[in-house]
Amino acid sequence: MTSPLRILQIAHDHPEWTPGGTEIVARDLARALDATDGLSARLLVAATSLQRPDMAPGSLGAIGPDAVLRTGAYDRFQMARLDGLGWIESLGRVLRDTRPDVIHLHGLDRLGIEALPVIRRQAPRAQIVLTLHDYQLICANDGLLLTRPEATRCQGASPDACARCFPERTAAQHALRRATLLATLVHVDRFIAPSRFLRDRFVAWGLAAERIEVVPNAVALPAPVAERCPRARRNRFGFFGQIARHKGVLTLLDAARRLKDADLAVTLHGGLGYADAGFRAEFADRLAAADPVAQHLGGYGRGELPARLAAVDWVVVPSLWWENAPLVIEEARAAGRPVIVTGHGGLAEVVADGETGLHVPAGDAAALAETMRGATDPALWARLAAGRGPADFAAFVDAHRALYAALTRRMAA
């Protein structure tokens, strides 16, 4: 009997703690792979003192069936671990227990760039895959590719441009950061990009295009909540995700304030997470100014999402940064809800203006308000809602399975 292909998925967080797209994709993919004949998959996640204060740095724990590696001090600029060497032995224990043929990392934040040579040394025959869910490797500004302090979208990282954003570090230090990261990434056998847009940003940064495979995101969701009866007007708009400045929520609230003369409702679904006091205060002020049109309904568990999506007509994604491939688009499509998005980056790639959604300029509250005013037309809503459905999650899993099989065949040869 042939042994199953063993896969270890590694993510920098768990969706039970942080329900972000990266965490959800890693957990759902691990579960689906483990349920597939001929495969065995396990998930390892990193945790800080915020998630697991009961664990010592470098130690191992668990959350349900998933393993947890407690991390400590971390240099966000260098993406380097500063918490000693105990984590190396803990990671080695996981590798010895799982004996993976493929180690698939979903980002390197918190885990540290040193994880790659450590994995290569401790599991020399395993194939290493890294999904580039964001721009953390390229951009020291939390991977947002937004300039500081203007918060305009960065057209391309360079040592001089990065030094203008971070003047406390020289251009030479930024160049060294890039060179160090690229040199360490040689340990990766294959990169995955969820969008062509993100792939192109990494090619411009220095990764070879032939090392990156584009696999668009898909999402596994409970069945959508059925609509009981058609509505005469499609005037309920919802935002779903992290309440953060770069997500464009302040633009949405400004648009809502402009729509007080219209019969519209705007609901924001999501938590403020680790937002600083300044943004929290600004968000509260804008929310109050948009009352009664706008309401913040707070965070939600994944099981609540279908019902919350059923309670809106449109999903609005007003992001200011270069979104890659946000899961909220697929979640909206699964619920039969058309989307209004800023027409740039990965959003423009997955949403065709006037065909599968509507585009608006980033940061333009007036344009967003006018688009929302016109979107109440039930005929427009029906046409866009009948557009492209969500990506096939089974095909998403199969694409990863095929990639793993090709890599392991190459290793065997």
C-alpha cells in the first residue's frame, strides 16, 4: 500500500484568534487536504503572548487538532527572530513527528526568515512551498505598499524610495534587507501567488517569474442563507473585514454621511483588532457623523457570516492599498451578493467593472456615494448578482495537490 503524501501547512496565526484571509486559507486547505485520499495534512500556527500567554517563547502547544509554536520578540523590519533558539528544537519536533514530504508556508511574518534555512536543514528532502498572501517581504510598512506618511500606493519598492518612508534607516540598510531576504528565499522550491498582480510585484522586486505559480484563492463556506422574498430596492450596503484605515472604512463612512438624503443603510462588520488610539477616535467620529445611515455591528464568527451577508444587498470593498485577492469577494459571490470595489490591484483583476461588480476610485467618497446611490436599481443588482459565481474550492485544493505531486516527483527523480 502506498504511503500518503504528508503535508505540513504553516501559518503565522490561527483563524480562531485572527479571522484573516491568510489564516482561513491555511486552515481550510489543511482540513481539505487531510480529508483527501492519498494525503495527510497537519497545520502548525505561530502564536504570540497575545494569543497564548500561558506558553513560554519557543514552546509547543495546541489549538484543537492544530499545533502551536509560541513566538517571542521579532524584528519586523528584518523579519528576524529575536527570541533565542528554543523554537528551533520545537519546530524540529513537529518535523520529526509529521515527517512531511511538503512543507507549505503561508507567509513568514512572526515565524521569521530564519525558518527557511532551519526547515531546509532539518527536513532536507521536503519540498518547501511559500504562498505570498501579501507584500510583507517587499514592504517594511506592514506589507501595505503605502508610502509614509501620505499613505499613497507605492508604485515599486526601491532602497531610495523606502528610505523616504523610513528615514531613520539608510538606503543601504533597505538594500541590505532586500538582498538578505532574497538570498534566504532560495530555500523555497515554489512560490504561489493568489493574483497575477501580486506575482508581478514580486517579479519586479527580484523573484524569478518561473518560480511563482498563480493559484487564485477560493473559500469553503457554509451554505448561503436563502432570500425569503425579492426586495423592491437594493439599498443595503455592507463592509466585511478588519476595521482599519488601509481598508478604506473612513471613505465608506464619508460616503454614508453624504447619503443622508437617500433611503440607504450601511453596516460595517468586523473588529478594530490592534488599531491605535488615533484611528479608533477618528473612526468613532466618522461613524457618528454618518449616523443614522451607518452602523458598526462589530466582529463576527465565521459561522455568522452567511446570515450577515444575507442581510445586505451589496458588499463594499473600498480598500486604499493594493489588495491582492481578498476572500470577501469570494464570500460575497457565494452569497449571491454583487460587490463595489476600488478598481486597482488584485481587486481589478477579480472584479470586472459593470460585469461582475462596480469599480470606484480609491479614497473618493463622493464617487462612492454616487455609485451607491445608483446601485439601488434592482435591475442592475439582479444583472451583477447573476454574474460570476465563487471560485471552486475543490479545484483550489486540486491545484495544490497537483503542485505538491509535481514537486515530489521532481525530488524523487
